[in-house]
Amino acid sequence: MKKSALMLAASALLMSGVAANASPFTTTSPIGVLPGGVTEIGGLVLDLKGTNGVRVVSQLAASSLFVGFQSSGVPVAYRGNPLTIGIQSGFNAGVLAALGGTLAEASVRMTLFDGDSAPGDFDQGADNTFLVNGVSFGFMSAPSTQCTNSTGLVTCGMTTGFGNDTLYTGFFDLTNAASLAALLASLGGGTATYTLSDVDPNDNFYDFTQGVDGGLINVGQGPNIVGVPEPLTMSLFGFGLVGAAALRRRKKA
């Protein structure tokens, strides 16, 4: 009887459309599948793609992000408008050089639980704008999002924007050439500062700390270079051909 009841419960779960694990949506940015070590939800994930095809991916831990009202959040340095959500360090010259000098695309994954003292969702229309180092990634109402529990288990379907009293994860995507150039130049300072600008601040409660608190494997919270630049790949291929030819010559001798 117990086995039958369990099978019926599993069938009901599948029929309801609720997944048994996290959706691929949260682990696939507009640029591509996120590398191993990036948690299913939580924190802020920055995915940069150079015109050479190389990606640099970083994840800022959820525990280091903002929670509270803009006028009363902790730490004090994060208060104000625009509101500082968190600061990602580690963008040194070597990391940025791997991108080949020009960005082709940039995306940010955000996980947010919000509350609002005013009627309606806090992020409707042009009320709130998300920025990285002062470069706009668009309105908070724009990205496609999915709601999950704190471990990434999907609890409802897709929507647009971040609704009230629910944990949502979604991606912002940047493809404008001028904005990408400004973002890359700003990263030369070594950090990515994530901010939120509100046209009527201090009436919204934000919690960016929910979700899985984790970093990248072997990298901690710092940027991780994903992929090998095309010129380097061709050089390695060429070295392999030269080595194989030398080995054949030695065998003939």
C-alpha cells in the first residue's frame, strides 16, 4: 500500500508540472550553460563572453548581498539610491585579457525575494533599473524568471520580472556594443558593483541573500575563465602537429 501511495504521489507531482529538481533555466544563461560549481540558484552570477569566444564567469555568494529596505539595510555603505546589492572582486588584468579586448555579450543571473509596502509588484514598468558599474542592464520588470524554493526546486512556472513574496531567479542580458565597451572598461578597476536604482526608493524590501550560498569550484568567489582563446587553441594544435612529425622522424631514424 505504501509503495502504491508513493507512486501515486510521484505521478501527481509530474502531472502538476512541478519538476523534481532544478530547471535547466536557472543554470543556462543567455550565453550558454553555466560551468560546474555555479549553484542552481542564489547569489549574483556574471557571465561575460569575449568576441574571441572565451567566457569569464563569477558568482558572488548570496550571504554577502543586500537584505532590507534601502533606508535601513546593512551594511550602512550599501544604503542609498542607487542601492548597492553587492560587489564582486577579482577582475584582474589577466582575467580581462582572456576576453580578447572586446565583449560580445554579458548576462547576470539574479535571485531575489522581495516584499513591497505599496500595492502591486515593486518592479512594474520602469520603476527599478539594474546596473553593473553604472551600466544599465535594463528594468527589473524585463527578464524572464522562474520561482523555486531555497534549494532550487521548481515550485511554479515562468513569468516576467520578480513578483512579491516569492523567490524568483532570472537573467539580464546585455548585447549593446557601446554598453558592453563601457562595462569592460569599468571592470579594469578590478570590481563589478551591482546596484539597483529606484524612482521612488525606501518603500521596497529586498532580500538577495536567499538561495544556495556557494562559489565556483577551485575559484572561490572570483571570476573563472571558461574556454581557450581561438588563437591559443590553434597554436596548441600546431604544436601537436609539429610534435607528431618529430616523433615520426625519430622512429624512422
